[in-house]
Amino acid sequence: MLRIFIPAALVAIVAIPSTAIAGEIVLTSPDLTVSFKGEFIGFHRDHYIIKYSEHEIRVPAAKMLCTGDDCLSFETVAPPEVGNEGS
């Protein structure tokens, strides 16, 4: 008889609901008058997509400040210099 043992850690990872994996972010307007706290779902066409009050909303990234582990970094990466590499 062949027995298959599944490590307890693997079972625990599979049993975690997907909402526990997604991170929470807070989007706040620069003047601090508006804020949304919700589950980060994604980023598409310069908009954060979050689950807020049981609804999926899209918020323009350029108009909000983001705090939380799942916030995106918009650091500018300089292209590599083109020149005389072989000289």
C-alpha cells in the first residue's frame, strides 16, 4: 500500500483564503480630504483597483497618495547609456 504524506505547512498554505494573501492599502488625496482603505486588487491604466466596501473601485494613481505594502513604486529608471562600450 502506497501512502502519500502532505506536509502540514503545504496544507496550511492551500487552506488560506485569497483575501488573506492580498494586501491592504490606503489611498489618500494630497489635501487629505478623501481616503479609501481597501484590499489591493491590481493596477491598470494608471489606476489602482481596490476592493472598497464590498465593491471594486478604480482610483487614479496620479491623484492619490498610497500607503501600504502593496503600493506601487513609480521610481523612474534611467535607460542604459548608449555609447562606445567597446572602446
